[in-house]
Amino acid sequence: MRAVIMNKPFEMEVGHWETPQPGVGQVKVSVRAAGICAGDMYFYLGKNPYAVYPQVCGHEIAGIITEVGPAVTDLEPGMPVVVEPFIGCGQCYPCRVGKSNCCVNLQIIGVHIPGGYAEYVIAPATHIHRIPAGLSLSSASFAEPVAIGVQGCRRGQVSAGEDVLILGCGPIGLALIEVAKARGANVLAADISPHRLETAARFGAETFLVKDNFMQTILNRTNGEGVPVVMEATGSPQAMEQSVDLVAAGGRIVILGLVKQGVTVNLPGLDFTRKEMTIVGSRASVNCFPAALQLLADGSITYPQIATEFSLWDAPQVFANLAEHPGKIDKGVLVIN
Ligand SMILES: [Zn+2]
Ligand SMILES: [Zn+2]
């Protein structure tokens, strides 16, 4: 089959890759849309420590089932579906307690095993979700990033009527904004980039440019109390440290941003008891795809509207371009027509 092959950092080509066949419990999907994620970009830039080359990337995948393997009962060829890319081992402690997103042997389609930048992809039937009627394949490929927003909001127990501050308006921050709004929260969003804040405002967030008096601005906005829920989606240690000062006493902090390996975050120890804050991490998603697809189908999520579509076979030029001009587009989706 034709595939976009990442041979090594900065070397991507359209070439031939062996067509995969579905084994027991597996499904073969004809790819129609595959999002470009920061993770794919890291693979391209040689910044993903788990990357093994050559590889077919792409983990935000929507397509049509073309074949099902033995023992697959509830799925059949012709169904439009999305692929949930995180495959747990089922054996380790997090898998046993239903947190396969933290599996210690996690396999990700498009990172550890071939992904969606190809004509076909194979996935376990357990990781296939049917696309609700009326939702396009291109929009459905947003199920993965939206699911990350669902997971973050569940971890933070975001509920109606409360203020939620989202630090960072990149792809994850934007997903968080719309999911939090769909849950009825008042969303405050902060970033250092005015352009990103424009997009955040379009999604209905009250926006704040991070500059010298940012902390005071947020405290003033919340009558000096701080924010009930702070969600950190920048990966910057400084932003994580700030979240402890920004959160209200009794509030919750959700950390989604990835800090570089080996980097330490300093937190004021006394505040843990003084504020009795809850700090939780949030990694990828587990059991969030159905909710994400529903939010996309019912129009709560408008994220796909800011995407730029490219032909999958133009991926080498698209990646080279994005590597040189990182902020050029808000979100890219590669499609096969
Ligand atoms: Zn992604
Ligand atoms: Zn596991």
C-alpha cells in the first residue's frame, strides 16, 4: 500500500509499505482523515524519545472499515469509524484498575506500531468507535484530541457554573476550552500568544494575555479568591508553579502539559495543607472516545472548523513547512479523497 514513511528525523517520503491484514479480533480501516498532532511533529523533529524509525505516524484516525478479522462480531465493512490509538497490555496495575492510558507497556498506534498516514491501518476491534450520523470523517478525526479534553475535565471534575482557568491555548488547551464550556463552566484562558488567544476567544473563553501582572489580574477577576479549577496545558515548569498560586483554596489543579524529562517543578510545601488543593495529572484518555464523538456530533465542539486540510500524499512538504513555521496553522488534517 501507499504510505507516508518517516525514515528518520526530517526525512519523510511517500512510499510502499506492506499492506497489513487483520488478525483475530482486529479490524482493517481504509484511512480517510488523519490529524497532525504535536506528537507527530516531535517524531519528525527527532524529539520523541520512543521513536523507532522507519515508522508510519498518525494517531488521530478516521476511515471506513474494509475488512474484519476472525472473532469480530459487531463491526462490518462499510462502517465509518475512528481509531482509539492507545493500547494497554491488560496485565499491569494501571490496566487492571481501568487506567490503561497509564499502562507501563503502552503501545500507541502511530508511534510504536504503524499509524494512519497510510491507505490502511489495523486496530483491535475494542479500539474502534462508530462515527455518529451526520459527522464527517475529517471532523471525526478530532475525536482523539477532544478525548484528551474530556479526560482532563473528568480528572478536574469540572462542573457547571464554576470558573475554570486554562493555561495554554495550543491544541490541548483549545480542546479543554470547548469541553469545559460544554460542561457549563465559565472558561478563562491564558497564553503568551495574542494569536492563540484570538482563537480561544472564538471558542467562547474569556482571554488573558500572560504578561507581568497576569497573576494579579486573575486574582482581581476572582475577587482575590483564585480560580476553583486550574488546568495546565503548556508544559512549562513556571506555569505549573504558578498554578499553585492561581488556584483557590480547596480547588483543583489538573496537569496535562508535558515537562521535559529531568526538569523539576518547585512547589511551595505549606500551600498543600493551607489550601488543601487537589493536584492531579491527566494523560491521553481512557473511555473518553464515545463522549468526544458525541460532543463533536451535537455541535458542542467547533474545533474542526479551524483546521486546514491537506492531501495525505503532500505530507512530506506539509511537515517540512510546519517544521520551519510552527505557528502557521492552528491545526492540520491530512485527508485521502
Ligand atoms: Zn494527538
Ligand atoms: Zn498495562
